[in-house]
Amino acid sequence: MDAYLEGLVLAYLNEHFGGTEARGTPWRGTAALANLRKQRRDIEQSVASGDADWSHVRDLLARLNRNIAALDDEERDHLKAEASRNLLRGWTRGKWERMALAEKREVIAQVLSSVVVLPIPEGVSDKAPFDPGLLKITWRDGSDGRGACREAVGS
């Protein structure tokens, strides 16, 4: 069953996201972070050259370092959100092969809403071969996934 579902998900991804390109949104704090880092470098150079006294700039550098750290965190969060938002864009089967289990789970959660396994009908042995007809799959986009099903089973 796992292999069947994996095949469905991969076929769906190939059909809907193959050949797409990632869309990046620039982070709005790039210029501010660069400016703060430049200010810090300038102050540190002033202290190193003897133009400024450490005791006069210590508090300023501490504030700059806090602001830089906050913007670094914001940039990291932005990049993480962008990666998540673009997870399916530029889809290739090779991308799946390189993914860790947690990333695969995230991909599956983005395309499948639910998978319900129906009970085995009366009179059918529980040793019977796998019957994909006993799976009720709900896709996030509301489609029936028939294109993916045909591709997954090779029809």
C-alpha cells in the first residue's frame, strides 16, 4: 500500500508541478541588515585605529549586535518560509530521492488531505492481494487524482 500511495503522490507531483519554477520573494530587511553590519564594522575599525574609545561605543555596539541578531533571525525565518512555499515548485523525481523522511511527509501533507482504508469486504480473505479500490484518497486541490492514478499504474 505504501508503494502504491507513493507512486500516486509522485505521479501527481509530476503532473502538477513538473517543469514549474521556484518563485522567490526578496526579504525586505536585506538593506537594513547590510547597513547595520556596515555601522558595526565602521565602529570596530574606529576603535581599532584609536579614533574612538571602547568605553564610548560599547553600549552602541551591544545595541547594534542585538539588532543584527534579530534581523538575522528574521532573515532565517523568511528563507525557511520561502523554502516551504517553494517545496513543490521545480518538481523532479530526483528531488524526492534526495529528501529526508520529514521533507517527504511535508510534501505528502501538501498534496493529500486524507487516505481512508476501507474494510475488507465480506467473503474476501485478508490474505487477498492488495486492492487499491479499498483506498479513498482526498487530494488537497479537490481533484479526484485520476490523472495521477493512470500515470501511477501505467494506464
